[in-house]
Amino acid sequence: MSGARAPGPEAGAAGAEPPGAALSVDVAGLLVQLARSFALLLPVYALGYLGLSFSWVLLALGLLVWCRRSRGLKATRLCRALALLEDEERAVRLGVRACDLPAWVHFPDTERAEWLNKTVKHMWPFICQFIEKLFRETIEPAVRGAHTHLSTFSFTRVDVGQQPLRINGVKVYTENVDKRQIILDLQISFVGNCEIDLEIKRYFCRAGVQSIQIHGTMRVILEPLIGDMPLVGALSIFFLRKPLLEINWTGLTNLLDIPGLNGLSDTIILDIISNYLVLPNRITVPLVSEVQIAQLRFPIPKGVLRIHFIEAQDLQGKDTYLKGLVKGKSDPYGVIRVGNQIFQSKVIKENLSPKWNEVYEALVYEHPGQELEIELFDEDPDKDDFLGSLMIDLIEVEKERLLDEWFTLDEVLRGKLHLKLEWLTLMPDASNLEKVLTDIRADKDQANDGLSSSLLVLYLDSARNLPSGKKINSNPNPLVQMSVGHKAQESKIRYKTNEPVWEENFTFFVHNPKRQELEVEVKDEQHQCCLGNLRIPLSQLLACEDMTLNQRFQLSNSGPNSSLKMKLALRVLHLEKQERSPDHQHSAQVKRPSVSKEGRKISVRSQMSASPGTGDSSTAPSTPVMGGCDNKPGVEERAQPAEASPQGPRDLGRSSSSLQAGSTGSPSHVSVKEPTPSIASDISLPVATQELRQRLRQLENGTTLGQSPLGQIQLTVRHSSQRNKLVVVVHSCRNLIAFSEDGSDPYVRLYLLPDKRRSGRRKTHVSKKTLNPVFDQSFDFSVSLPDLQRRTLDVAVKNSGGFLSKDKGLLGKVLVGLASEELAKGWTQWYDLTEDGTRPHVVT
């Protein structure tokens, strides 16, 4: 019988813990910890070694905390939006704010569309496949062909995510619509944890997007309705206004999440979206071959809204002194918005009953669902204070044709606004043109700007047989520049082709079609040379049938068979006055906000552009006007404002977003607070012109000023044929007006109209505290001699002032015509400065 054996030494050693285990060291972790400590201490040591202030460390820490806080807020908003999408009822019960609720909660005419959401969810994997194919087969080759540096561009990963697009509500319009169309507004919301990665192998550059949030009102139009299958001729899709967008970046583009850059990057992407999907741009899908696709894709506007922004009364005083102990007044200005068109009025300093007397003209494409939105603000150096808002239904304006009323401001305790609204109908014949020209005083003056009498709609189709440009046997990168008067627009660039297809739409407000003409120039973007041009007098359209011209135009200064296909339509802006009974009373239907002010501003402010004059685009340009409002004597005597009937439902875009805004007090749509330029004097700001005239009246003070009250400027202007450039030498100024007791700080700014882009601006240095500055600076503009025949040199003398100084302003202007045969020889002359640059007196 064998007994149990005592455990041997081997067993004891096996059961016990190895002696070295208690002394083991995580070398990798220790090295990582040392590296982190070294990385933290190195900047401190470097600052001390270089003798720099310790404030740099505090600044870096503050920036780091700011970045982490910003990214944390983004993650919180993403989680909230995802929670709302996953379990809507539970999220509402947990106390979601009013601005985060779905649209059907606020608006009874908006219906739930759960069946549609279930359909989209079922189709989502196949939609993702289509999007991935679109990125790889369409976008990727287009980016590679855009530039040689992008030849190695590729998408390494395209994953749209598992969360499908959600439709928060559907509104179907049954009134004030054509019988042969169906109009639907879809409140879409997409919160996707997508992953889209790209790289440029040539530069070892990787970037991408980690998540996207997009919220907005998408309009779907089914037209025309036909009696054969599929019953609908075409499908048009577009956003009524810019959608809300928020993006989380990865890789190299993660730098765009830095506070200050994140808003800029989102704005740039929104501008790209606007060029394709925001009204008046749209995507049109024909369902039958007989449909006129061009007419559906680029329809003529429904009308033009002329807004007389006259005055306000009894506004709140927002400026305070001595930490709020002393209440002051306000510096009010207005932000006016019709769809995607935004105007900003001038600022009236320290006035609670300001008078603007400004006029703006805006295109209206889809008045069911579009409103006139006005917000008043008090201008401050840091954050502008809110003074009230107003929203008017454009359907009511169209019915009344003419409204001249006082409106009570919403969302504030007091304040009212005086507006005069005119609905201008687009007439396809010239029978009323003479009367319209007389009404706007365009039949006597020779100006090319002022109140508009007509609208030119231009459809740019394609070009054929364009020349090669500077390099022989190389295809150009053509674009088209079009101008009417001082208004210029530019098409998109088509790369590496001599037969480009644009299919873009443009609109121009026309002051007097009998005298003005359309100037078109095809240019090579790569070599900045002219591929051809043409001029079309607008009077030619007056004799055409339906004032429409659709043909191929032969290009001048181009190849023998080079042509440009365009469709031009001229429409007269006519105000139809309705005869009413003497006891007829009307009041525009004012839409009251159904959600909180904070939630409303999230939607409205975030959709506005960075700058009202945002360069040239294919969208129809909103046309501001500065001039008389034809105020009647009895207008100011009406003490009681017209009571507006409230309406419950507002546009759905005000509440469908689940985004939050950190600040709602100041408008975020304008990066540089400047008023919208005036069409009555397009080459100057109306504020500067009015202030200059007021300064002239103060200087006159009962005395008679000389022939040159604003002083004079000496210029040399000539064209260099060898360099193919216009050379302008600014010599000096004399007898300028003083902006302060110390004199003025003048400088000279130049534009070669109609180009008013920042790249086309030229400036001299600033001469301090002098009324007779000497500059002797030379500037040049790349332009050919034939081109100069239709150009104008805009010269403005301005006062610089110091940093945050209020002494900045206009000292005088002069417009120099360049249609002279002596331009090749050149000339040196003194020019009288005037308030708006017109009728300059040349001093020999």
C-alpha cells in the first residue's frame, strides 16, 4: 500500500510565486511616463532658457482647455441628437428643450412621417452603397483632374454610418400652388457617425470626417403632373435656405476643430452646398423625356419684393455707462432676410427712433414657405444686442401688392418698425416699361444703377470650339464673366476642355434696358487670358417675342467657329395697383415665433453667410437700393401701429434642429459689420456718402464753398501695351477736409470696376495728420486695352483713423472713365473729389 508522498522541492517551487515577479518593472509604461513628463517640462524649460514670459505657458494651457471644452460640447450635442433619434419618446420625457422637439409637436399643419422613416431605414444600406459609388467614381476623379498636385488624391474609407436620414415632419401645400404641381417640405435631420477618410499619397497627407450633423428644410416639387405614367414629369429638390451643419474632423483636418476655425470651415462647406442645393439652385431629375429640363431646373422668379426700410420708433436703449448705473441709447441697424438673400442696413448712432430710408430688392422664387425676416440689433464693439424681430408672410404681400404700415416688433418689450413693401410682378412684354421708367426716374438720368425697372434672367448653357489659350494644343480651363452696369457675376470653372457645359442660371437687376447692355467674356482661368467676348444690347430683347432670346452667339476676338449658347429673358418689374373700397383695411399677416427666442436664433443665425457680398456665384444676386422712399406727409403722423394678426405655425426650420448655440445675442452672419452696398451708388457705401454730405453741410455753415469743397487728387493713368496692364500712379491730394482737430489720416483705395473683389483692390500707405498728402505710388491692373473701353477706375480717398477709432470714413471719390483713345499715351491730371464720384471736374 503506497502512502502519500510529501511534496518535493519541485512542487513547492511550482506552487510558490516566482521571486522575480514581485520585482518586475513595466519598462514600456515607465518610458511613456518619462516621455510625457519631458514633453510637459520642455516648453517650460525652453521659455526660461529663451527668457520669455511665463504668460506663454498660461496662454497655451488656456488654449488647450478651450479646445477640449469645444470638443466636449460637440460630443455632448452629438450624443443628445443620437439619443433623440434612437428613442424619441424617452428623450422627450427626459426634458428635451423646445428647440430640440420634432417639427410636428409645434406645427399642426406638419404631419409625422414614420412610414417614410421606416422605408428610408430599410433602404439605407443601398443608399450607402450609392453614396460610396458617388464618392469613388465621380468625386474622386473630379478632384484628381482639378490640379496636378491632387493627382494622387483618393478616398481610403467611405462609411456613411448606421444611422439613417430621418424626416421629422412633412408639410404638403394645398393652397396658392399650381394645379399641375405638388409641393412638399421635408424637415430632414441627419446625425451620422460616419467615417470618410482621404489621403494625398504624394504629400503623405491624411484627413477625414468622423461625424456629420445636418438639419434643414428640403423642398420637393413634383411637376408637371401628366395624364400618363409615371404621372409626374420631373422631380426637383432643393433647400429653402442654408441647412445647419456641424462636422467633427479627423487627421490633418482636425485643426479645423480649433475654436475660430470650426465656424469658418463649416461656412465654406455650406457655401459649396449652396452652389448646388440652396434656392435658386436645385437638383432636377426628369422622369419623362418630353419635359423641358432647363425650364424646371432654372425657373423664372415668382416676383420681386421691394423693401423700403424706413424707420423705427421707441426702441430699447441697450447702451449703459458706469456699469449699468447710467442708461444710454442704442446704435440700431437692421438685418433683412428673404430666403437666402441677406441685407444689412447702415448703423444710426445713438438714436432710439432711427430713420434709415433705405430700399432693397430681393428675388422671390418660392413664396409658399418663404417669409420676410427682419431683426434689429444695437451695434457694440464686442457683441451686438438684440432689439427685436419681425416676420411677414410673403403670400399676404403678394395679395395686397402694396403695404405701408407700422409693425410691432416681436420678442422685445417695446418698439415698432415702419416698412413699405411692394410686390413687383414680372411682365413678359414692354407695354408698361415707359411708365415704370418714369416712376423710378430712369427716363431722364443717364445712370446705370438705381431702382430696377426690369430683371434679366440668363441661362448659360455651353460653348463650342474655344481656342487653346496661351499654350498651343492644350485645353483651357474656361469660365464666363458677365456684367450689366456695375454688377458682375462669374460662372464655375470647367477644367481641361474647349467645349465646356455649364448649365447655370444668373439674374441681373436692370435700371434701364434701353441704354444698358450685357457684356460677356470667356476667360481661361489657368492663364488668365481672354478666349472671346461679346456684347448684347438689352434693347434687342425688347423687340423679341416674349422678350426672350435663345440661340448660339458668335464670340468676338476668338476662334472662327467659337460660339456661346445662352438663353436670355427680360422681364419688366410692374407694380399692379389694386382698386379697393375706401373702407378697405389690410394688415400683413405677421408670423409669431412658436418656439423660444433662443431656439429660433439657432436656426436663423447659423444659416446666414459670412459676408453679404460673398463674391460671385451662380445664385441670383440680391439687389440693394439706396434712395428716396416716396414717403407721404401723413406717414409719420400715424402714431398707432397697425395691429398684425398672429399666426401660430412658423417655418419648420426654426425647431427641427437639435443643435445648441453658445451665444445668441449677436448676429453671426457678418464677419465684418458693413452695410449692404447700395445700387443707387454701387461704388460706395451709402453710410459713407451720407456722412460725407452731412460733413459738407457742417463745413458750409452759411458760407459758400469753392468749386472743390472736398479737395483734389492728382493721378497718372496709362496703358502699357508691352506688359498688357493698366498703370495708375497716385501722386498726391490737396485741400482735403479734416476729420478731426488734428486733420486727417488719408489713404487712397482703387478698384477697376466692375471687379470689386478683394484681390482687385489697391491701397496706398496712410499719411498721418495731413490735408495735403503725397503718395507717389504706382499700381497696375492686368487688363487688355480693348477691355478697358468698358471699365471704370474707382478712386476713393478715405480717412484711416486708429485702431477701434470712429474717425474712419470717406473723404471723397472720383470715377475715371477709361474709354479714351489717349489711354495708350497716358495723362496726368488733377481731379475734383465728390461725395459719390459722379461728374468729376478735371483740373488741367
